[in-house]
Amino acid sequence: MDTWLVTGGAGFIGSNFVSLARKSGLARIVNLDKLTYAGNLDSLDRVQGDPDHIFVQGDIGDRALVAGLLATYRPQAIIHFAAESHVDRSIQDPTAFLTTNVLGTMVLLDGALAYWRTLGPQAAQAFRFLQISTDEVFGSLGPMDPPFTETHPFAPNSPYAASKAGADHLVRAYHETHGLPTLTTHCSNNYGPYQYPEKLIPLMILNARRKEALPVYGDGRQVRDWLHVDDHCEALCRVLAKGRPGSVYNIGGNCERGNLDLIGELCAALDALLPAGAPHKDLIKHVTDRPGHDRRYAIDAGKMKRELGWEPRMTLAEGLKKTVDWYLGHDAWVDAVCARGHAAWMETQYANRVAAPAGEGRA
Ligand code: NAD
Ligand code: TYD
């Protein structure tokens, strides 16, 4: 069986990926995660007791640790999820974003390169470094613009997106300069189980459940392309198995929604699963917009379909229902996350966001 070094495997997408990889017997997993506020061992309940899941608490920026793990476990691939991932936090303080997303990725690439150079020709040819990136590096689209393709120029607008773009450029450079067999994916907004509730969908579910306001930034007409995390993880397996070294792949849900429309669909799912007397959408409240808020993201995932035969499988209605069901049925996970600092974040981020007129927002 192959061994993969996964970074950030206690986060939202990483923990779903690790669970899928182990359930499908794809590889033994060495899971390197710093356990920041977003990392959570409770999210690894599906691999608890599995001897082929080895968890290591540590920082991707720790050179000695990275070198030691690569020398000890001799993986066939590195799958790099670890990152600071929330735009609003990057606006408050970008330091950790630059440290982990840029410098941490550089240390990981250095470790990967040194290790890769020790491999025999066959193993070196088969080795892969998979950089998990985001559509946010491409910046914002106008309403009639075609979706982002892999060659769309980078134009990041938030410190988070800028830090991911920096990391992506480094990955490209290590391939071009040193020949390291890298792969890069740009994915659209994910949703599903185990997502930290600072992000839109779980935040709205938890607030709705408590009958608290659903805070919509600005006019709520910003557009995102939504993909269920299971579909994303399957796409990543496809890229690992069949992607061409040095290539970039855009992964998306073919599912553009304005935020207000999405929240409306989510509220309808909540009304069905958790009848509350009044419709949940009555809780919607427009608040001060996010500075530099990107108006629209959309992904052209045609290359994934043409070259790797991948397409998203889950419909938004099905995915939202499953996600609402999951959050309503996992009180222990939610309560532990809230107790560990999420409540404090909600206070910092939302307490002083005054109600905004529904027309407010970037054109
Ligand atoms: P997340 O914030 O839920 O998880 C990040 C994980 O990385 C956490 O477990 C955290 O402890 C770990 N981590 C942070 N800094 C670390 C460090 N220095 N060393 C080791 N571990 C560290 O993030 P997510 O939503 O699961 O996103 C995973 C990746 O996918 C990120 O690279 C993100 O940019 C990318 N991405 C996310 C989305 C999305 O919608 N969530 C979409 C596209 C791409
Ligand atoms: P988010 O989940 O933070 O993802 P991203 O900013 O990476 O796309 O936000 C998704 C969209 O929802 C984005 O347009 C910002 C908006 N949003 C709100 O309107 N209210 C909120 O409380 C949050 C967290 C996000």
C-alpha cells in the first residue's frame, strides 16, 4: 500500500479527505497538522483506531520535523491542505497567513525536493506534490464574465487569496526550476460536514438553530460556486492518480448562487428539518460588508471532465439537506468547537457590524 503525507488533515477538507482515503484503502496516511483553532481531532472520528492513520501534531514550517517524517515514512505523495483559510481573519491580521501559507509551503517544498532527490528513478517519476488551492487567487468576475479557466491571470484581492497565490507561484517555481512533480488544484467554495462554523453555511445553520440573526454581508448578491466536500475529495483522488506533473486543474460545482439565494435554499432545508414556527429566512439581517469583498467566483471545470473524467455528483439541494442534517445531529462536535474559541470569534467579528442597507456592496 502507498503512503501519503497529508498536511492539514484535521481541518475541514483534510479530515474528509483522510477519511475517504482510508475508507477506500487508497493509502496509509501520515497526517501532519498543527491543530490551530481550525484543526480538530474530533473531526478524525472516522479513522479512530485505524493503524494506517498516523497523526502527528506539528507545523509544516518545522524543517526538521518535515524532513524526519519524509525520511521515516517515505511517502509516494504529499497532499498539502494545511493553511490559514478564512478571509475575514486575514483582514484582521494576515501574519499567520503569510507564515503558514507562504513560508510554510516553502519549507514543505524544500523538504519534498530534498526527499524526492533521494528516490530511485521509478519512485521519483511516480512521486507527486499536490497543492490544494482556491479559486480566490483569480480575483473577482463581473456578472457576464466567463468562469475562471486554469490560465486565468492571478489577481488576489484579500490577504488570504494573496497568500495562497504566493504559495501557488512557489509550487510552480519548484516544478519549473527543479522538476519536482507538482500538481495544483483551484477549487471553489466547499461545504459539508466538519466545516468550522466561521464559514458561511455552518455559521448560518448554527445561528438559525439558536434563532439568532443570519448576518449577510452587504447586499448579499455576491456569487459563489458551491461544491460538496465529498465531490472535491473524489476530484483530488482523480488528480493524484491521473494528473500530469506540472499541471493545474480547476475544480468546481457548476453551481453558482448569490449568497441571498443560497441562504434562502438553506433556510428552506432548515424549515423542513427543524420547523420553528416562523420561516428561518425571517432571521436574515444585512450587516456591514466585508472590505474588498469579491463579487463573483465561478469555475470552468471542463479540463477535469475532459482529461480526468471527473464531474460533481451531488446536487446542491441534496448536499444542503445532508449538511443541515449533519450539524443538527452532531451536538458534541459543535459544542466542543464553540467552547474552544468560536464564540469569541463571533463576538469579535459580528458584535460591531451594524445593520447595513440592503443596497450596500461593491459593484
Ligand atoms: P481549515 O481551516 O478547515 O483547515 C486547515 C487545517 O490546517 C487545520 O486543521 C489547521 O490546524 C491546519 N494548519 C494550519 N496551519 C498549519 C501549519 N502551520 N502546520 C500544520 N497544519 C496547519 O481549511 P479547509 O477549509 O479544510 O481548507 C483546506 C485547504 O483547502 C486550504 O489550503 C484552503 O486554502 C483550500 N481550499 C478551501 C476551500 C473551502 O471552501 N474551504 C476551497 C478551496 C480551497
Ligand atoms: P465564506 O464562507 O467566508 O467563504 P469565501 O469568503 O472564501 O467565499 O463566505 C462565503 C460568502 O458568504 C462570501 O461572499 C462572504 C459571505 N458571508 C456573509 O455574507 N456572511 C457571513 O457571516 C460570512 C461568514 C460570509
